[in-house]
Amino acid sequence: MDWMILTDIKDSENIFPVTKFLEKNDVKPVIFNVSDDSCDRMEVLCRLLIKTTHCILITEDEKSFKNNMYLIYAVGFLSGRNIPAFVPKKIKAVNPCVMEDFTSFETIAKLVSKLKNNYPEYLKEESKKYAHRKLFDDGIPFTPDSFSFHIAKANEKICELFVEAGMDVNCRDSAGTPMICIAARSGRKKMIEWLLSLGADINSISKDRGYSAVMDAVWKSSLDIVKLLVEKGANLNYIANDGQTAIIVATGASNPLICELLVKNGADPEYKDRMGMSALDYAQLFKKNELVKLYKEYVK
């Protein structure tokens, strides 16, 4: 973060507690003293303000503030750019409309206390802004569809930027498909682990075929992903839009390892779909004797 301290006080002892706190947090603030009226000072101030992410205004009194063109200009710039700023309470009252979003403080000690309490949030917010800028600079739209594209491609660094910028891991693309289902359909185990670690809903259902992530993984015959989702507690008996469950899909796909994994972890081999057929029925119909034997062991 780039912090600036704007002041008309020549005695540096007055601002030492603030600089000490910031430097302790690996921030070296730029100190701009507005009492110097050199001819090129406004140009210097403009350049500094453009790079500033947070600003602290420390001035002696209202009169000093009103009579200083640097402070007046800086306040307008900070307000217009929505840059977080901290101003003395008595100064904020001079122009409350312009400074309504600024944080006020009564004393330097109370300012430092406020900084200590809220600094983690300042870091989080700045990280969010940086991630937005990075995505924008790289020509990457900040949209769920764009997020889903990069999940499908397993572009981990870019996906991390999306989350830092505030994208919800439980968002859906324009077709209504949750990100965890996108990852499952794309065979991206690491992305699923990452999404789950950030709070993704393991049982979120897509709007197209009504599948959960585990059903998508079964449909794709991705044994490793099915195993992961089973271990993480996925619902194995969810009924999709087509009336089928994961074990019926697995039976139709003739994937005995996935069938075994599902039935051993609670998938119901006797649930009947809209055709009145269960996984056991399909196994018997298509003479999949290995599966018939397996399923009968788990018939209640």
C-alpha cells in the first residue's frame, strides 16, 4: 500500500506515532508538508496523489486548512477518486459533504488505535483492488463466465486473482453451472480441492442437467475426483433432473470401480428412476454380473 501523510505541522514529533505504526507494518509513508509554498509543489503533490492508496491529513486548525490550497486540492482529489482518507474531526466539519466518506479522528493517539484495529481490513481491501486492476490490465473480464473458463483451464493464478477481487466461489456461469461442477466436468481435481477449501458448496446443483459435482465426475468417469468428493461428504443419493442418481449413471457407464466406491459409501442400488429401474435392475438387465453381485451385498 502507498500511504501519504499531508500536514502543515513542521514538528515531526506530532506525526511520529503514525509513521512508527506504518513502518512497523512495512509501509514507509510519503510525508508531504504543505507549509512549503515552492512553485513546483503542486505538480509534486499531483504526482504523489495519483499513486496514493491511503491518506492521512494532519493540520493544526480549521483556519490553517481553509487557507491552504494544497489541502483543499488534496481533499477534492481524494474524494473524487474514493481514496480512503483520515482527517481530524474538526476539519471534517468544515466541509462534511466532500468529506462524508473520510474517517475522522480526534487525537493522534486515537488515530493510531483506529489504524491498529482496522489495518487487516485495509490490507484486504487493497488486495481486492490490486486483483481487480491486474485482471483489467491483463484483459480478463471480471465475470462468472470468465471465472469458469479459467477454472476449466486450471489457470490457478488467475483464479486466485478472481477470488482476491471478490468473486464468490459459489457463483454460477450464465448457464447456471456452479464452479465446482465446471471443475468436475473438466477433470480438474486440484481446482475442486481449492474451491472446497474456500467454502464451495459440494452439493451445488447445475441448472442444465441438474447434476451435482459428484454426478458430473461419475458421468465423466473421473475416479479420482469421485473419490475426492466422496471423502469430502458429497450427497451420493441426489436425484437429477432425469430422475437418475450417481450410481445409476455409473452403472450405465459400466465403470465398476466407481460403482463399488459409490455403493460402499452409501449410494442406494435399489432406488428406481422414472423408468422404474434401479442400478441393480440395470445391472441385471445388461448382465453385468459383477455389479449384480456387488449391489446385492448392499441391498437392505
